[in-house]
Amino acid sequence: MSLTNDHLLERLRERFNGLLLDARLATGQITLELLPESLIEVCLALRDEPEFSFAQLSDVCGVDYLNYGKADWETMDTTSTGFSRGVDQGVYAKTVRTFPARFASVYQLLSLTHNRRLRVRCFLPSDPPQVSSVTELWPSANWFEREAFDLFGILFEGHPDLRRILTDYGFMGHPFRKDFPLEGNVEVRYDPDQKRVIYQPVTIENRVLVPRVIRDA
Amino acid sequence: MPEIRNMTINFGPQHPAAHGVLRLVLEMDGEVIQRADPHIGLLHRGTEKLAESKPFNQSIGYLDRTDYISMMCNEHAYVLAIEKLLGIAPPKRAQYIRVMFAEITRILNHTFWLAAHALDCGAMTVFLYAFREREDLLDCYEAVSGTRMHATYFRPGGVYRDLPDRMPQYQASRWLSEKEAAARNADRQGSLLDFIEAFTQRFPNYIDEYETLLTDNRIWKQRTVGIGVISPERAIALGFTGCMLRGSGVEWDLRKKQPYEVYPELDFDIPVGKEGDCYDRYLVHIEEMRQSNRIIKQCVDWLRANPGPVMIDDHKFSPPNREKMKGDMESLIHHFKLFTEGYCVPEGEVYVPIEHPKGEFGVYLISDGANKPYRIKIRSSAFTHLSGINDLVQGHMLADVVAVLSTLDIVFGEVDR
């Protein structure tokens, strides 16, 4: 590693001045945050300029920040009657970071020449979430973007073949969105009368065994 | 004149060489592949979404089930990601144990890969040989964790427990005579480390046996030399890692380049190929097994000489000793809290890649400060490798698709997650 993370962060801030929302260094990893308008310009520079040369795109993934920082259950002291097992959805635990948009697509870049990694997070304010595809820059983005489209409904403009990839043929909805129930909406079973597999509304109910809590460590 | 049209055929999802549940739609001109379009997702279980609904520790077992051929390596990336966010480091002995089991897992994976690859190309014997060795290594899994596959052995802060002093024994039965049982138990009289050491002594000879069967075999070479060639530049652009990248001559191994755990203290080499075809990738796999064997030997020596704790002494993350729990209120509370609520991970995000037997396996973890992950993304190498299959098979014959598929080392638990 020729440059330390701090230096690299400085260089990135200088080079992309005005194009970024934020550039931060946390747990030893650099994250650039930006909006869809500047994504292609920044990515092109990151790939082609020799001081960055991020030749490989390791990963693209969607993130849904809908419930970020929401806990199910909160108490700091005991009560005389004991605790109920009830789970309240959506207790806000504390003041948490707010995000410029609900959805983001996150790119993990790798430079083999400089042996260095970088994360780019692109917030997607439009509805439906939309961003330019980076398949032209890194062919490896092809399936990752299809996956993010399938699971989060993020539309990648200019993607050559934006089909669902992981879910079933004819699947409805985007299952990794935070407002998509864990148990799903429909289930399949074999119907002996109709002699075929049919779809029906789910008959199972999700029980939260361990509530989600947020505590200061 | 009759019209000549390309033919579209379905390869899988029920096909022994489809390595599970791959549906490959092939557009053929005669017997030559024009285009390959894999349809995946038949094993999609929503691992990442399920992990969001559970405390951190309860998802370790799910990670075993992503790539179910190299179980402990998946756990490794997940556990390292949690540790990085928590800012804790396991004791040295736990790190050595993890590295030793990561390398055992690498051998498990590579022997399975070799077995399946050779079988797909028509060599049955290798399959039987390789499974003989896997049996011994799965016994090591069983000895430390109680299960042969889905171990859940690595935990944030260390490993579940220390290495056992004795190995499970074979018992004579109607199918196994006294004499045969005694022969199988010969290596199992000492501790687990003795057993592993005995294995590392035997293993190089076993690799020689595989090589005798394959390396100079005329049919093997006809099936693999010049098949599925990929240039280093294209491999990098397609996101290839691991043996797929090293087979094309790029010396890139995260154990050396971005070392984690105790890899910097260990002595091993990184083999690379030249041509980037199936045969070179085969040679790379073979040499990696030899190198893993070397690493295991070094770990065994270190572990013999350095007893000590295998879990951090912080009961926020590790359960207290059961005996202590019976009499000590504090320990009881810790135990209760850990097994009901779990621990909260500070707000933040981290991407932790490791050198998985198949390539770069990364866990991208976002925590909002809760006791459950906010989002976890598993970056699996097989997913990326499979996405590049169109490049690899174009212009090849149908039979070569089978060879290319098995050289990719895909496991559907990991591709579909």
C-alpha cells in the first residue's frame, strides 16, 4: 500500500470535490457517498485514473434504509409487573443518522495494482429508485445489478438485460425491502382437485422470538 | 433449401453435471455453443433476509449452509465482520485453530471439486479416492463441533471450544469386523492434533495418487487443455477471484495480499497458472492442496506448543463457564442476556473479504446498533464466476460446458443464498 487510508481519503476529497455528498473513513474502510448524477463520472475516474485504478468491482448490493435505527422493544429499568412478550413495531431508540434517500446501491471496489479497497454508496432519491448501470465500466456488475433489481426493485438504466435473477419466474414484489414481510405474501401447495400447484395467501404467521433492541455498548 | 436455425436446449435443472440446481439455457449451432444463459435462484432461501431477523450469533449456522462444501470458511468471514465492528480480537490460539480449520476446509473443498470435476469429465476413480480423504477431515469437523458438515464452530471472539483430547472411535458391527475397526482406529488413539498430523503425513501421497490418475492422462488433457480459456484482464473485469484468477496467471491471494488472522506468520506459496484454461486451474487446485497441507502442519506444531484460551474473556460476547454459572449470579445474568437478547453491535458498516477456497468470499455487514444485523450481503465468488460462464463457453462444444461448469467450482447454496 503506497498511500495510507488518510492520504487516500484526502486525495479522493480533492479529486471529487463537489461531486460527493460525503467521504468517510470508518473501521479502516473508506466510503464515498454520492447521488446518481455523479456516479458514472466518479466511477470512470476511479477505474481509469492510475492513482486509483480500481480495476475490479467486487460487489454491488442494494440497501433499504426504511427501518434504520428502529427497535421493537425498549426499556432501561425493570418493572414491578415484569415484561410482556409483546413486540411493538417501530420504537425509535435514539437519534440516528438520517439518510438522503430510502434506497442506496453500494459498490465495493478493489484495486489489484494498489492493493486497496473502496466503497461507493449511491443514494437513490427517485421513486422508483433509479440509477445508471455500471455494466459498461465493470462487466461483473451485470448479475449484481440484476440481483439488486430483483430484491430491492432498483432500476439500473442502461443495463443490457435487467431480469429477475434469484426469485421465481413471475414473482411479485421485491422481497428484501424492509416492508416486505419475512414470511412472504403467497405460498404454494399442490391442489389435488385442480391437479396442479397453486398459489394462495400465506397461512403462517411470523412470531418474533427475540425483539430487536438497540443499546449503547 | 431448408432453413437452418439455432437450437435452444435446456441443461438442467435436473442434471447430474449441473452441480445442484442450475438451469442453463444454451443456444446451439449444431453442437457449438452460441450463447449460454444460466437461470439461477432455484435454491434461493433468502439467507440475508433471515439473518436480519435474528441475533448475530444465531445466523452463524446459516452461513454454513451458503457454501455447503466449505462450511467453516463461510463462518470465518461472517465472524470476522462481526469482530471488526465490535472491535474485539480473539486469542491467538483461537486464530490458529481457525486458520487450521480454514485450511482443512480448503482441502475438503478442493478434494470435492477435484472429485466432481473428474467425474464430470468421465474419471470415476478420482471421485472414490477423494471421498476417502474427505471422510477423515469430516471426522475432524465432528470431533470439534459434533457435526460433520454444518459446524457453527467459529464464534465472534474465538471458537466454540478447544480441540478435544481424543478422537471418536469406530465400533465393530455386522458390517465392520473387529479387525477392520481396529485398523481404522489405529490413527485415532491420540488427540485430534495427533490425528490431523497423521493425516498431513499421509496426504501428500494421496495427492500423488490423484496426479497419477490425471495429470498426464491423455483423456484428461484432451478434456481440459485449452478449454474455457480466460485472459487475466478479462478475468479481473468479470470479477473473478481465487483459482479462476490465479489460473490465468494473476498472483492474487488475500491470505498474502490482505492478510487476516495469523496468515502472515505462516509459510506458504501461491501457485499460479499460465494459460488460464481448465487444465491450469486443475494444477493450481492440486498445488493449493499441498500448500494447505503445509499450513496445517505449521498450525499443528504451534497449537501443540501453545495451550491457552480459545475464547475471549468477555461475557458480553462469550458464554460463561457452566460450572461458574451454577453458583455465580453475575455469570447467570450474562448467560441469560447472551442467549435471549444477544449482544448489540455498534452502528457502522464493514466489508470483510476472505480467501475462501472458491475465491473471494465477502460479508458486507451494516449494523444500526441493534442486536440483529440491519443488512448483510454475502458476496460469493461462485455467483460471479457463474455470471461469466457465457464468456467461457462460447464457441465450445456441448460436452465442454460440463468441464467448464465444474472448473468454476460452483455450489448452489452460495450462488443462490
